[in-house]
Amino acid sequence: MSTIRIQAHLIGDVTEVQALIKHPMDSGFAKDADGKLIPAHYIETLSFEHNGKVVFSADWGPTVARQPYVKFSFRGGKAGDTLTAQWIDSSRATDSTKTQIKAD
């Protein structure tokens, strides 16, 4: 099961995308119950592709909040088209998921 929950809705000629990503986004500055630093572990790169073309990308660091939420829109999508989301984190773990654009 993916850590990315994504919805894409076509509103007129604009596709509105919302995504929630389950990730700890540890900065490396917080301490655990024993007072030891929790190692940094955060998403570094996030991207969304529509028909093989990047429509949104972000380079993140340790200051992004835990369980990040992203919302953006783009033109050119059609109902039934595929949208792919992918992230790579600081430990080189990856995740991706796909969804179809729905008409509202």
C-alpha cells in the first residue's frame, strides 16, 4: 500500500490535485524519550507527472511538516488520464502511486 493518497478532479479545463503523504519528516534536531537525537529522515524530492510530463515538482528539506499535504492545479488534463506521484527521501527510499483524473 502506498504512503501517498492522491485525488485529481477536472474542474472546467483545470485539474485540481490534492495529495497527503504519510512520512515522519524527521529533521534530525528532535530528541527521543531518552534524549538522543532522532536521525534526519525526510522527503527530498516530490514530483507529479501527467502523461509522462512533470506538472509539479518540489525539492524539500528537513523543515517540511510531518505527513505533508500538497495542493496544486494544472491545465491539459482530461477525465480518465493518469496522474503519477513519486517521492524520494533522505535514506533513498521511494514510493509512488497513480490515480485517474475524475470529472466533477
